[in-house]
Amino acid sequence: MSIVISLTIANRKGRAVSATARKLATKLWNMLYKRQHYNPLTVYGYLDQKRKRNVIELQKQIANIDARMSDIKLA
């Protein structure tokens, strides 16, 4: 059981490392080949992105609950 859990955690870490490497590679590509300046997000920009992701996640959860509620037949 612990082997499965440790493999799952390792898999998640591997995906996180891959995602970070891809983000860095994309930023470097844009800076070198497209001559774009690096423009990091401000704290407010980051918080706005986080809020938007949370809203989308909540909308998905509400849709899922609505779908399950429609399956219930009231007597």
C-alpha cells in the first residue's frame, strides 16, 4: 500500500517538475526568439488568476451537483 502511495506522490512531483520546466522553456523561447521582455505577474494579477480558477472549479462542482440532483426522483 505504501509503495502505491509513494509512486503516486512521485508521479505528481514529476508532473509538477515537467510543468515548471515547460513554463521556463516557453518564457525563454519568447524572450530569445520573439524578443519579448519578461513581464512577471504582479501580486494582484496572480490573485486574480487564482480567483478565476476558483470560480471555474466551483461552477464545475455546482454543475456536477445539479446533474446528480436531477438523477434523484422525488416520490
